[in-house]
Amino acid sequence: MTAQKNARIAKLIVGGEGGVGKTTLIHRYIEGEFLEGKITIGSDFRVKEISNGKRLILQIWDLGGQERFQFIHPDYCRGAEFGFLCFAINDINSFMNLDKWHEMFVTNAPGIKILLLGLKCDLQPSINESDIQKFVKEKQLLGYFATSSKDNFGIDEAFQALLNL
């Protein structure tokens, strides 16, 4: 991919527990199709150019959620301008573990702009909206988006929000 004139390059890290749907979210955004059941080993890297009056070449780093890969994540966070903290709205444990992901993001990428994404919003939620908003406020995140890769809901809006940060 050749950088277009006036395009800016930015790094986005996507983190959260294993199985919440991070890889599926990224695949839906890049490829436009639903991908089910893929596990990220360590990390994965994708690139996409987006524009909304501004041009941005987005380097998307998908951080594997399994504990055995987490020792390598701090290196992948360095230099990140944006972060998506992800949890599955039907999995309370994935929400409860966001603190450690947030800490890793802000420790290794000072100044990172973070959005919270609730994935799998096509399923029955097990997390209260008030708890989600409390987390956003406490961690001083820049916003929250409910998304569904299966239904293709909220994904483009979350990625487009990066242009406004």
C-alpha cells in the first residue's frame, strides 16, 4: 500500500481477553465478512486506509488474549496512538479483566487515545450499561461503542471515531 498524499500513519492496538472477538472484529472491518472461531497466536498485524475528509493509514495490531502471549504485548504497545479495549458483553470476566489491559496500554504507550468496545452485542448482555459507563469515566476513556461482528453493527462507527480523536 502506498501512502497517499496528506495521509497520516497511525498505530492502533486492540486488546482484551481471548475469545472476546477481537480478530473477528478486525476481519469484519478489513474484509467485510464475518469470521468465526479464529484464535490469534501472539499477535497479528493488518493495515487499512480510512478517510472522512482526512486520510489515515491505520496499522492495526491484534493482541492475542491468552495469558501465555501477554509477555510480548508491551513491545507491541510502544508507539501506539490509539487503543481499542475490548470485552464481550456476554462475558463478565472479560469486562473484569479490562483493568490489566488498560494498565498495559497506558504504561507502554503514554498519551494513547483509548475507546472501549463491547463486542458480541448480538448476544444477551451480562454487564450493566451503568458499569460500562462507570469504567469509561474512571479510566478517562474517550468513548464506548457496542459492536457486533456477526450483525456488522457499530464497527465502522468505532473505526471512524478514530479520525475524530
